[in-house]
Amino acid sequence: MGRGVAALCGVILLTGCSTIVKGTQQQVSVATPGVKDAMCTLSSPAVGTRTVQTPGTVVLPKSKHDVAVSCVKQCYTTGVGVLASETEIMTAGNVVFGGVIGLGIDAASGAMNKYQPVVEVVMSPIPNCGAPKKGRGVPMASTPVPQQGPRG
């Protein structure tokens, strides 16, 4: 029994709690309320650049860096948002059980961070975009009428 407890303590001290329990990646949903099929680009130093069509989900590596979100669709203004990185609550337990080593592992792997599960990006329709142009139309072709002289 003494060896089992010692082994368990060794595992806890040599691994990051959040890395084991929460993992180093996270699924995030991206939505553009009222606008279907927008193309969104997510980018940060850790994520690189990822794209997703709304509504959709994407798996991101966890990181201390916020993720910039930019969404586009024809006839809508570009929508922008931020997926903020937050510290995972498991980090507090890691300081108690895993010590500095466990905290370092979680920090290096990104597991001590998390993103909100959903990011909503607001886009507005551009007035009259895509509507048929109203105007006077195309002028009709005219054929000159020959002048007729007096008949006699």
C-alpha cells in the first residue's frame, strides 16, 4: 500500500492536473445571429488561422492568447469579435496538488486556459445590397423616319 500511495503522489507531482482532466484542446461554437452561412476566420499566435462556416464548431488548442474572430458574408458588414482566453479553475487545485512542476506543465500545454464555449459575432445587412437597380431603363433604339415630300 505504501508503494501505491508513493506512486500516486509521484504521478500527481510530475503531471499537470488540467492537462490530464481538461485536455489541451477545446471545441468552440461560432454563431452569427440572424446570418446563416457566414465565413469566419479565427486567428491567434497559438491557433494560427482556422475557418468555420456559421453556425459551426471548431476545435482549438488552448492557449493564453485571445483569439480574434472576423466573419464575412456578401451584403453584410464584416463582423468582428474576440474569443477571450481565461484561466481554468483547475489551476488552483494544481498549485495545491501538483506544485510548481504541475503548474508549469499546464502552462506550457495551454491546459490551464479555456475559452468561452460560444462566440457570437454581430453582422448587419448592407441596405439595398443585391437589390435590382431601379432606373429609367435602357433607351429604345429609334429609326429615323424618312421625310416625305408633298404628294401630288
